[in-house]
Amino acid sequence: MSRENDPFRDGGFTREALLEAIRLGEGRFTKREIARSLALRGDAKIALKSALKVLETDGEITRTGQKSYAIRGGLPPVTVVEIVDRDVDGEMLCRAVRGVGESPVIRLAPGQGKGGRRESALGIGDKFLARLEKDGDEYFATVMRTLGQSAHRILCVYRETGRGGARLVPVDRRTKHELIPAKGEGTGAKDGDLVMVRLASERAHGLKTGAIEEVIGSADSPRAGSIIALAEHGIPQGFGDAEGKEVRAIKPVTAKDREDLTGIPLITIDPADARDHDDAVWAAPDDDPANKGGWVVIVAIADVAAYVQGGSALDKGARKRGVSVYLPDRVVPMLPERLSNDLCSLREGENRPCLAVRMVFDRNGNKRAHRFLRGWMRSAAKLSYEEAQAAIDGQGTGKAETLKKHVLEPLWGAYAALQKARAVREPLEIDAPERKVRIGEDGSVIAVERRERFDAHKLIEEMMIQANVAAAEALEAARTPLIYRVHDEPGTEKIEALSDFLPTVGLSWARGERLTTKRFNQVLERAKDGPHYETVNEVVLRSQSQAIYDTRNLGHFGLNLEKYAHFTSPIRRYADLTVHRALIHAFKLGRDGTTDEERASLQVIAEETTSNERRAMAAERDATDRFIAGFLADRVGAEFEGRITGVTRFGAFIRLSETGADALCPVSRLGREYFHHDPSAHALIGENTGATYRLGMNVNVRLSEATPVTGGLLVDILTPPEPGRKPMGRRKGGRPPAGRDRGNKSRRRR
């Protein structure tokens, strides 16, 4: 950098001073707070912006939000960490619970976590407050204080060895180490049973021992996929005695002090198998002459706050669960069934309390006004997406057809206007098809289907989005603290990976330009109708940040919205319940609004709910994988079409077209030569011939192994690799690249 263009000199601060200020902020300092910590004024603040850009470009710092910064890969000296895995030597591997981007791996310091006479050994899923020390490129953690029980204990299959002994085989496919039942353990467990295990001791050598805490059932049962997923991820099931007592004492809410909406034909539109109904909708042309062609839309939401009081046992239980969990064969609800499927659910033809928003849109779908109210409604009909769509398409029957003219057509008219505004806003339009696993009465898989997506889905989605926006805007205007649903823009590393990949499929990404959803949509549009469309969709999706809950408004990048708060699903999301209470408090809609205690805890609640949501998503994904592995278990040896969706140093991941399942082809199965991973090419390349298996390549595979207990699928790729250039400087049959794992791992750390 020339002295003529040196922001550090121009700002009157050093590079080291700026880095130290960012480090002290621990990922929360914005430019304003950094300037305050450096006591910058006037033109020095202008130089700060350029200096931050330099550090970001140099890879020394990263953004933790749209406006806040942190040291890249840096960790504070004291932080909360979670044990996530073991390495091949059996050492505990941890990651920071909160931090910047992907936390670096942290190892337990020697002697830590082994337990003692009065405490259990730490295991996978345990969280603890740690003091961190850095040795070279590695972090080591000293346990300061354990934090509650393990998020999930170790779920194993009890296997008799036939020699009078037994082994405990972890069901988690990432955990490769068997355990030995602790002395005297195993009573009541039979070969093939699922057992919940806690580490009983840590030994310096040999297999670890585990104490069997619970025998769950046979690993071969059809519903084992869900049982394993729930136990493995520590999903709370059932409801405590205090919750049950409160539920039994609940009396139905009356219409007192509520706005009467029973004369308005609000309807619910949900999946055909839905049991709870959070939301109802209604629309009509606006009769205001000043809003010609405009629309009035009412979105009415189940009034959970009327039944679940802040600080009650029901409230604490709902907060602990955070979300409802939807598995192929069951739902684990956030609220007891009497609330989720009865008193709170907006059932057809039954009076229910609701919290509603009345919104007015112009002919182009721009919102002109909104008003929140506490209502009393009666759903005119419960329709499935298929029924509503069929009626609009002229193929309706029954009540859907009866409601077509006066209820459904106005809804579609309002939706047409909202589509115009959406087109101008241009949110991210990723095509991410979902799979649905159909389960029979005995718990076995009948079929794996692709979920159809109709305009009826999009209509409900857009109306819920508008209600969520209105909630955030209303609470901000009332200066009321709230939990936002935020989706930050993609990080620098992910964008660099995307821009490296796109040229391999004939597309480009201009570096340095401002990130917008429009730019991503243009890439997707250019890929449309081409051979790489599905792959580009997947790579663009992977480049995005994960949405979280936060009390700081970082906006929603994917929806291209400045203000967004979840309001529409309080039966199944705790964050929505906090927004309901905030609205009740802000607009004096009752005495059951946000309490001072809850208001002070909103950030903690946001972080807990984010964690619970991700836990639920992981359980849902793992259960689906296990059910599909069981579905395919009797088809080992069969051939399938698929597409390479991931390449790593240890193999290629292939998504099977028929089921949407992801299978692994280990690198050792790819051929007679060694294939090395080229990250920049997103490919596995033969070291002698240059033959290539690349991301997005269509392949035929043969299923070689399906393991329902882990959800793992192994395949052999039958399609020959694409021809490539023979790498220069390597003789045929030469040694593999440095770093190739030929067997036992180095033990230099010991």
C-alpha cells in the first residue's frame, strides 16, 4: 500500500491498535463502537471505513453481521464450548458455542474432562465454560465449569460378541469408536437393542467404558430412525408434571374485550395431514376510493399468549423445546396436545381467540397501513393446499368449490398484487425441492416423494411474510424490544468459493461488487435450462448464511427485507410467542404481554431458540436419512441415477435422483489410481491420468451398503470419470501427494 493511500496513517491509528479494538469487541463492535474505543473523530472515522475494508480483504477480520466485525478465527480467552466429536485417537474435539463463523477445532487439554468420584466424564454434546490457550495453530480447553447435562448422551447399539462379552456401538456415523459396557452393565439389554450410554471412565489406552442408563428398544424396529434421531440430538419429549397440571386447569378463553371477526370468512390452508392450524387468511378489495384496485388482507394467528403465561411451567417447557420437531412418522410438539391441537388451533367451525393483523395494500402490492388487534374468530373452512389450488384451477369439489367465488378468488386477487411488489423487491429465488417420506401404519416407508409446490403454497407464504414484516415495523415504531428473524448477507469466504466455482460451469461472478439478491438470481437465471442448473442452485444455497434469531436487526438478506420478525407460528415456534407478547404489551391488548423478566432475557431466548431450531433441523434430517436407508436396505446391489453434490478429500457425495438421499462413494472406491481433492476445481482428480469426478456430474451408481441405524449409504460409481490432462511433474505410479493418510495418524501431539 502506498503512503498516498494509507487509511491507517490518515486515521492516526496503527493496524495493531485497530485489530486490538476489534478483538476487545468479541464480534459485537460496529464501526461506531470501534471508533469510540479508538477515540476517533472527524476525518479519522472516514479513514476507519477504508482501514476495515483493508483488514477484511487481507483476511484478518470478518463480519459477524452487516455492521459488526471480529478477528477471523479468533476466540476469546474464556468462552462456552461444546464437545462435538472424537478424533481417531479418542481425543475430545470441541467448538465454541458462540463466535465468528465456523469455530476452529478446540481440543480438551491433557487430563481434562475425565470425570471423577463425584462427576461424570464429559461426553459428546456436553457444554462447559472453558479457558482457552493457543499452542501454534491449535486451541486447548481447560474446564472451568460444566453447564448442565449433555445435549445428547451417546446412543449405542448393544452387540454381544459371542465370546461372553459385549460392545456398545455408537449409532452416530461420525463416531467410529466402540465402547465396553462398564463392569456389571448390560443387564436387561439384548443383542441389537438401542441403549443410552454415558461415559463411565476415560482410560489412557484401549476402548472407553460406558454406563448403560436406558434400554430404548430394538434397533431393527421400523420406527427406530426417529427414536435414534430424538435421543441422539437430545430432543425433549413429553411434558412435565407441572405442565400437565397447568394444562388440566386451563379454561377456554372467552370473547370478552376482543374484536369480533366471526362474521369474516377466514380460512386455514395447510398440508393435508396437518393437525394444528396456526394461521387463517382472508382478503377483499379495498372499498376506499383513494386506494382504487387495492386490497385488504387479514392474517389471524392462534392466540397462544392467552393460554401460556410468561414464567409458567408451560412457558418454561415451551422455551426449553423452542420449536416443534417434524419427523417422518411423528411430531414432537412444543406445546401439549390440548393446546396445540385443540384450544389454540384454529379449527373449522369453532370459535377461537386470535391475534390478527389487518393490512391494506395498493394495486401494486405495496403496504399502505397495518393494524394489530386481539380478535375472536371462527374458521369458515379447513382446506389443504391441493384443495384450494384445484378450486382455483377450475377442478374444485366440495367446500373448496363453494368458497371459490367469495373467499378464494379474492385471496388470489390480493396475492396477484403482492406478487408485483415481490417482483420489484426480488428476493432470492432458489429452487430447493423438498422430499416427503410416506410412512405406513407399521412405521415402515411406503414411498419417498418430491413435495409439489403450488401457487397456494406461495400465496400463504407471501401473506405470512407481510404479516411478519408488519409485526417488526409495528414494534420498532412503538420502541418495543423484540426478537427479529435475521438472515445476514453471505460471508467473504463463501462468496470467494462461489466465484471460484462458477467459471467451471461457464458462469461468472464479478468480485468486489455489492452483494444483492438480484445478482444471485441473475446467476440462477443464466443457469436455467442448462445441464448445471441443479448444481448451481445447490452451490448458491450453500453460499448463503444461516438465518438466526437476534434482538439486533440485521435485516433479512434472502427475502430482501429490512425488518422481519416471526409472528405467524406461535404453536410451534417460541420466538413467535415472544413477538405476540411484545405486540400485546406495546398496543395494550391485554395483561398477558411481555414481562420485565422476559424483556431482559430476549437475547438469551433468541440464542436458545436458534440453537433449538438447528437441533430440530438436524434431528429431522437424520431421521429422514435413516428411514430412507431402511427403505433401500433390501435394494443393495441395485443401480441408481444420481448427481455429485459434494467432493471432499475422502470421497464424493452423490444425491440419488429417485429418493433425494445422499450417498457416499469413498475415494478408495473410485479406481485403481489415487484421486486427490482439488478444492479450486471442486473435483476429485486422478494423480496419474487427470481423470476427473467433478461437482455436478451426473453418474450411475451401485448401492453397496445401506445402514438404517446410522442412515449411511455407500455406493460405487459406475460412470467413468471425465477425461483430463495428465498432471505435470508426476511420474506414473509415483508417490501420492503429501498429507495423504496411509494408515495410523501421527501422534506427535503426545
